[in-house]
Amino acid sequence: MTNEGKEKPRFYTCDCFTTDNIFLEEYKLHVRFVSEQQFRLDYQALLKKLGCVTDEQFEGVLNKISQEVARRKYLGVTSAQRAAAIKDMYQPLHPHVYHLQESYLASEFKQIVEYCQSSNATEEGLLDLLEEQAAPRVYRFPLFDKSFCEDLMEELEHFEQSGAPKGRPNTMNQASKSGHDYLETATTSNPCSQKSPQGTLYFKILLNELGFDEHFITPLREQYLLPLTSLLYPDCGGRCLDSHKAFVVKYDMNEDLDLSYHYDNAEVTLNVSLGKEFTEGNLYFGDMRQVPVSETECSEVEHRVTEGLLHRGQHMHGALPISSGQRWNLIIWMRASQERNKQCPMCNRTPTLVEAEGFADGFTKHSEPPQNISCALT
């Protein structure tokens, strides 16, 4: 199941990362910035209606946008610098959690993977082993041992309390409609708004900066998750997931309580509830992002500690507020270059590739011959 012996591809971002979905918090407006001339034509009249009436105010907006564009351009470099600094100065509390061991996995999950690797495995047979949810093609299953979840959360809390550098979200893309930077999701109006108020960007730890990618997330994706996604999501690139972005989010009564309606920059997403004790805070799912919100109905899905939820990345979803306690989630966005090389899921255009660090946003220059498949709407 691994790619040992194969030359590792180089991954890229799409250039829309530095131009699209810049959030002007003062005016509650998302904008696209390619040039000052384009920006004036597209937004100056609208900004005046929103209160940006003087030349000084408009120049202030241009200055903020310029700073945000520069920040995004160097985001990969600064992330790599943080990772190097963390490696140099941070002493882990639980070094063992950085290397995936079979003992961390629930016995039920190992049985599911074993079935998927068998010669007679079928999607129908796999569905008999999973807990299918009310939302279409959303599946839940036991994934981790509880003691591992506790050790992982202790490790992440230890990191947060350390003096090591930490990446933090920027206010100019906190409510990003189309996912980049730390959020990397696309939000829209919420058909479940009567249940869930709009939330701000959640507290987040990027696992690649801590050194989890090589010996934990990559083998988890290649050896354990790919057998499932190959059967469940062949139409969404589930057979050829070749990169990922992994992070942990925390919802706290004193911090961020919910996450608004969005889709992910991923072909397939794994969302694991690590703990701790909390009440409410379920996930909810609408329809695929191509379906108008006016035609969407939401289904609520309970999130249980140690269990994982698999869903299509383009499936609109959100997290309802917790009413007490604290909740930690491990989220892995799994990408298939064979799919996203055709169309960037964030700008809906053929991607214009920009060199970047690590797995970047999962685009490659050379892909396998395209298949006549695309993500289904149902």
C-alpha cells in the first residue's frame, strides 16, 4: 500500500491562493485582488456604499490587502521556518504519538481495513461494516484507542504551553468563502442558521509543523484509509489519494464554539473526535456544494470520541456549538492530484501552479491519464 521505491512527486498550490477570497473585516466583504485597476473597477463603488468614502479609507484598504497578499505568498516559507524551529527547540511530552502503531487503532477498524484489502472486498460488503449516517455517503467507524487519543491531546496541550512558535490564522481570511491558508474551506450562507450562529475561525494546530506527517499521517492515509476510500469514493479520487493536510482543532467554551457551513479543500475528509468531555456540538451536513442552498436540507450527525467520520470534501457541512466542556478533533484533508489537476476546487478554474513547500495544496504538474469520473452530487 505504500509508495516506496517510487519517485515522490512535487506538489503545488493554485495561484488563486494569493488573489481570491480576501476578507475585509471592517466592511464584511470578500474580495479578489489581481491589480489596483481591477480592484477599483470591481469594488470601489460597493465599498463607498459600505462606508469607505474617503481617499484615505480606500488607501487603507489597499494597504491591508497588500500586506495580506504578501503574507500569503510567503506562508509556505514561514511555515517551514516554524517547523525547523519547533524541531530544534521543542521537547515532546509523548514522543511515541508521532509514530503510528497498530496498537493505537481500534480492533474494529483493523478488521474493516483487513476486509477492504481482501480479494473479494466490495462496496456493499464494506457498508455492512460501517455505520452509515443520515447524510448521504457519510460513514462513521471506531478508529483510535481511547488511551492514544488522551496521549495525543496531552502532547498537543504540552506544545501549546511551550515557547515553540505557532502558526495562527489571520483576520483577513477568518471567514473565507473559499478556502485558503489556515481555514482552507469555503463558507456560504447556512441552511441550518437557526441552529448554528456563525462562528469565527477555530483554534488550530498544523500537524506537519510538529513533524506528524512522515511517520503518522502518511502511513495512516496510505496503509489504512486508502483501502476504505477506494471502495467508498472511487468517483471522487478515493483510489488515488496522494497527499493530505492534517490539523487538530479545538472548540472551547471560552474560545471558538462552532464552525460555519463550508466545504473543504479536499477530495475526501476524515474527521476524528479525540475528546475531551463535551455536550452537543454535533456535525451537520447539507448537500454537495454545487446544489443551491435554497434546495438544501441538513442532516445532523453525532460525533463520538475515538470514532472517525469519512465524507466527500465538497460535501457542505459545519459544526454546531458545544454547550459545555471542550472538544478536540483531528481532521485530515486527503487530496487526489488526478482529480484536482483538472479543476481547482477553490476557484473552479484550471489550476495555475505555484511552487510551494511539502504537500502544498495537492496539485502536481504530471498526472495519470484522466479518468472520465467526477464527484457525484448525491
